[in-house]
Amino acid sequence: MSKEVLKYQLFIDGQWTPGESGEMMDVINPANREVVAQVPRATPGDVDKALHSARRAFESGIWANKSIDEKVAVLTNATMAVIANKDRLAYLESLTSGATMRRTGFVDVMSVAGSLAMSAAILKQMPAVEHAICPPWVAPMHSYVIREPIGVCAGITPWNFPMILAAYKFAPALAMGNSIVMKPASITPVTTLELAKILTDAGIPPGVFNVISGPGSSIGNYLAAHPQVDKIGFTGSTEVGRQIAHLAADGIKRVTLELGGKSPLIVLDDADIDMAASMTLLAFLTHSGQVCESGTRLLVPRKMQDQLVDKMIEKIKKLNIGDQMDLATDMGPIASQEQLNTIMNYIQIGKDAGAQIAYGGSRMSGGIYDDGFFHEPTIFIDCDNSMQHVREEIFGPVQCVLPYDDLDEAIAIANDSPYGLGGGVCSTNATRAQQVAKRMRTGSVWINTWHILRPDVPFGGYKESGYGRENCYHALMAYSEVKHICQDLSPDVNSHFVYSLFGFNR
Ligand code: NDP
């Protein structure tokens, strides 16, 4: 594709719509800092416009009142449309987020399609009505429960997996008949804007799916606090998640929060070293470590620490680190200068705390590395779980190795964290691994693998990693209200048991 700068507008009411201020924000390629796109810097007035469009579409029933079969048909069309646009979406996602093209083409686009397809499949299978199972109370009564959309949802997403994390919100929201306004991260808004157009062309009615781009500190905040928003789906830092929870509490809004993590990986003493090293790299180097559930606290039997770290280093040296658009690249750049600064700052904090660096520790330089935001895979050894860089989320390619002496101690260290998003066990003994998995206080546990998120299983965290779950029927539940309808079938006032119980039939 050419090196033109792509120009976008906001997507409101099924149309490209200029922002009211006319101001634009640059979107860059983090591998070389070239401006690749420009998007409007939306104002609160634009947010009002998007919410008005979402509310009007919702109240009109144009989508909410469609039959299940009609919704499934449109979501199926939307799934096929995403797949048809696979190359463009993968290209733009990689270009703006720094994710390797090898991954976005294979995983990210198909995950968006999977979220839509799975939401449609669950919608089709979900009982439309649940009948009360107890026999009627003295009077003849029919009680049943239905699910309804919540109304207007706001989806606020981060920059690490822009498309996937948007789909985790809009797919269940749409399946349940809601309207949605998405606010993507300022540095990676492009693919969410593209998806809005693709889905609208595939049959989602105008106004049901809107996208506004602009700073979280102004319009994100405004959106989350807005009285027209009934439900917020947020993925991002625990700090902003906490602010959103406060705003949601004021308006008693429904909210799903998927926040930070510092996930432990426990290597058992029966583990195969080669497997443990590969699993560790998968856990902490995927997307240069910028994944909320990255495995970044490595608990290893003390006697195995040196051998495992040597094996990890051997494998790291074979990685191709560079331009994410090259299919041969294994690890791309960090997404922004700001995130690179955060990583370098934490490495200094680790050094100051006395943790030793066994590998890496620096920003990469020379050749193409000087143009972008590249950081070496970094391994701290002999860490202590009380150290700041071990407890807090770094969001970069940094592993903290914590040697342990017995398994109970390892599990206690693993659970000694304010977070509870992901966890992992490496072992050749399936029974032991599963016993350890059950004792970990985290929303997901992977055994001999990592990062396996599927549209048919729930994803979310314990403790400060958030609340609620995304994906599968849990997500559809989280984007709907339940309503009990109770009909008394007594034919006249005199045979009405409840009226007579209180003397209201005289
Ligand atoms: P943020 O939590 O700040 O951003 C996530 C989203 O929220 C973005 O769309 C952002 O907009 C928006 N936002 C920011 N402030 C507000 C606000 N006050 N009200 C409403 N929305 C807001 O994450 P960062 O991008 O700043 O990353 C900081 C750290 O967060 C990372 O270093 C990492 O530790 C963690 N993080 C965790 C992620 C996860 O998946 N759990 C994902 C990304 C980051 P805008 O982009 O315009 O600021």
C-alpha cells in the first residue's frame, strides 16, 4: 500500500461526520514515527451528537426490536464482511499499533470475526424466554423471564489490541440489541473507525454503531459520565478503570472493567526446561509484553533458575526484532514513546531496588531501531515479590524471576498481588498442574501455554484486574437486562387470591 496519510472522520449515525472543532490528531507508525493517518479530535459536542444518534436508533427499535433470526443474519453478514476486509484491517492494525503482521492477519482479524460469529451463535441458542420452574402460587399465575437490551453502551478501549478489545464490547452489545458509541485509544483509532463502516455496510442500521476519536481525559471522561450512557465496557489501566467505576456509580450505570495485571507463571520442578523457556517467552514477549494478562512474574524452583534463564536467553537471541510489517518479524516496536518511557523508568526502579539484570535492560539502538520505539527483552533475576517493579504493571518486554523453595510458597507468592487476571503453570504432570491452577486467584490459568483467549470462554479478572467478564454468554448477559413478567390468570376479581389476601377485592 502507498504511504499516503489516511484521513478519517467520526462515524456517527451511519455516516462519516467531521468533528465540530475541525482539529485533527496524528496517528503514527511506532516503528518509524511516520504519520500514517489523521483522525478528528472530538469535542464533548461530538460526543453528544454520537450519543443522540445512538439513543435515537435505540428508541426507534430499528435494531433492538429485530427478531433473533434477523439479528443473527446481520451479525453473520458482519462476520463475513470482516473476513472479506482481512488484509486491510490487519495492515492498518499492525501499522498503527506495532503488532506484527504475522499475528494480526492470523489472530486479530479472525478474533473480531469470531466474536461476532460467537455472539450470533449464542444469541440463537439462548432461550428467548425462561419460564419459572415452581408451580404457580395458590392463584393461577404465569411467570416468565425475558432478556432485553440495556440501551446505549459506551465502549472505551486501549491501544494494545484495538480491534479485538473493541469487538469484545460491540459484538455482545449488538447481539443483545443495544446501540453503542466506541471511544478507541487516541494512538490507535483507525481500525475501530474502519469496523464501524464495515459493519454498517453489512446491515447494522445507522446510529447503532458510532465511533468518536479523541482524548480520554476529555471526551472519554465526558462519555463515561454522560447521563445518556446506560452501560460502560472499559479496557485499560486500573487507574482509569477506578475513575470510570466512580463515574458509573454516580449514574448507577452497568459496567464491565478489564484492567491491569501482573500475572504469575509457576514452573513446577517436573517441568521440561525447553518447554518452560518457550512458554515464558510466549507469556512475556507477545506484542512486546504490552498485554494485560502477560506472564511477568516467573516463579521457578531455586535450583532451576540458572538453567531456565540460560535457555530463555538462548531463545531470545534467535528472535527477529524489528519492523512489524515484515512477516519474518517476531517482535515489533513498543506502541508509543510514552510507553517506552514507562518501561525504561520501571527498569531503573528495578535496578535501584537491587534486582539483577540477566539480559537486556535497554532501549534498542542503531539502524532501524533509532527510528522507532524498540526495547530489548529484559530479564530480572533473584527478584523479591515486594519490589515495586515486580508488583506493578510495566506493560513491556520485562520478566521478573522469583526463585522459590517449595510449592506452597510459590502459590502464596503468585496470589500475593493486587491483580488477578492471568496465571500459568508449566509442568509435565497434568494432575499437579491442574491442582496448582485451581489454587491460583486469577480469571484465566494456562497450562503449558499462554494468551489463549477464545470467544467461547469468559475473560476477565479477580481483584483489581476488574469485574465482569467479556466473551461467550457471560458477555451477552452483561449487555442485557433481565425482566420478570408475571401475569395473574384469575378470571375475575372475586377469585383473585392476592386481592382477597389484602382485602382489596371487596
Ligand atoms: P488508559 O487506561 O489511560 O487508556 C485506556 C483508554 O481509556 C483509552 O481509550 C484512553 O483514551 C481512555 N481514557 C484515558 N483516560 C480516561 C478517562 N479519564 N476517562 C475515560 N477514558 C479515559 O491506558 P494508557 O493508554 O494510558 O496506558 C497506561 C497503562 O495502562 C499502561 O502502561 C498499562 O500498564 C495499562 N494498560 C492496560 C491495558 C489492559 O489491556 N488492561 C491496556 C492498555 C494499557 P486515550 O487513549 O485518548 O488516552
